[in-house]
Amino acid sequence: MSHRQASRTFVLRPVPPFRLDLTVWALRRRRRNLMDRWDGTTYRRVVVVGGRPTELAVRQAGSSAAPRLSVTATPAPRTMLDRRHVRVTLERLLGLRIDLTGWYHLAEDDERLRPLAERFRGMKPPRFPTMFEAMINAFACQQLSLEVGLELLNRLAAIAGATFRTPQDIRYAFPTAQDAVRLTPAKYRAIGFSHQKVRALLSLARAITRGEVDLEVLGQGNDAAVQQRLLELRGVGRWTAEYVLLRGLGRFHVFPGDDVGAQKRLGRWLGRSRRMDYAGVQRATRRWSPYAGVVYFHLLLDGLSQSGALVSTRAPDDAQVAIG
């Protein structure tokens, strides 16, 4: 797909407060994420709209308190249904309709939460645009560092995802289940997926394409029902199920207690000298119900800030926020 096509630009108005920069970092997690691109001012992602690879470019205008997003879709969506697809995708990816008033009230009355909430005010909890993408992200990152997991996802997109060409490079959409089943197990192993990850990924993709599993419908149940159904799928354990509840379904009261990185960040933030286990995470985060998952994302940003990843992040005009 060439970039030399007519574009369409429109405006979205997120529920305030909103900061695109912080929300994008909570979504992309590391610099080495080729699906979610950020250059300091513009977020870009390629999605398939109406059967065509389409690049969405998003910039924030206005303040955190009165946010306005300028969105350019290339090529321009052809139908009302395509335009709705773009809008819904961005609402999920960037949490545009989420109202965190209750979170800010909770943080205001909590001496530990207050500085964290103020520092990253405007970050909205992001979601993957589809449950399939959430599941494959989880499979790729199981028992690996986030850096290695993201590299596997980048390689997968490059050999299976729809392509969008620019004069500078080729950009990729995240593969669909239909894309995934076209690859042989050998091709997955050639880009670094283990035998077990390949079996889990292909088992899920084949079940979806045969109509045996509908992840979007599955996600309509309550937490216990969804988690039980997810655990019945090949390759899914407790961490994967909770990760998908949070990042795939937007259940922002869920803090994935088996997430080793999150355990470390939480323990360090709480001043614990010993590593926290699952039960310890659940006990510590219970007091912040129903916003434990929001704490998870704030601690992710805190870790990125400490690593220097957020040095180039700029606050909108009205946000007096220090992040470096």
C-alpha cells in the first residue's frame, strides 16, 4: 500500500484530563515497538480498514484539561462503517472515553498515590485494539523479557502483517488470525518463537478462523467467567489471563500479580526489601480497588521515566508535570 493516497483528517475530543504522550508510552512500553510509533509529537499505527492498510497519525492540540486530537487517516476511510472502525480503534488504543474522575479522587486522599497520579496526570489506560492482539502479545512475552517479547512481535508483524509503504520505510499492521494461520510452524520458529509458543499461537488462530472461538464475545462475561474460558485455551496460565483482562478487555481493576516486572516496580515503590509474590501483590493493591490496573500503568510509566525513556516527553501547556 503506497502512502500517496488521499488522506482524511478529523478531530477527536478525549474525556479530560488527557495526555497523548503518556498514554502512548503506556501502550508501547519500549522504544523498540514497531507497531506503536512515537516521535515526540505524533503517534502512528497501521491498521486494516475496509480491507486496506491504513496509517493513523494522531497529534494532540489543546491542553490536558481541554484536549483535542487531530487524526489523519491515510488512505481516507471510504464508508461511514470504516470511519467508525477508525474511531473505535483509537478509543480503545488510547482510552479516549475513559473517565478517571474516581481515580483522581482516590489518589487525592492517599498520600502514596497522590504524587504518582499528579506526576502522570492525563495518562489513560490503553488497550490493544483486538483480543487476538492481546493474546499474541501475552504469548510472545511469556517467560521472556519485555524487550525480547516485543522483538518477536516486530518480526511477526514483518512476515505476516499487512504493509504500508512510505518513502522512508515499510510499516506493518498487527497480523490477524487469518494472517497467522498462513504461516507454517517452521516460519515462526525461524523468527525466534519457541515450539510451545507456536503451538499456542496457531491453536488459537486456527480455532478463530474455524469459528470455534470468538474472543470478542468471550470477553463480554464477568472476570471469573472470562478467566476460566481463557485458561481452557492452549498456552494460557494465570498471568496471561490477567494480562488479557487488563490490556485486552480494559478491566482496569486487575493488576496482573504474576507479572515479574510489575512485582518489582510495585515492591520498589512500596519500599519492600523482599520480592513480592502473587498473594502479596493482591494484598497490597486491594486498597486501591477498583483502580489496581491504573496503578499498574502508572508504575510502568514510573519505571520508564527512571530508565530515561520519557526524557523527550512534553506536557501540554497547562500541565505542570515533571517526568524526567
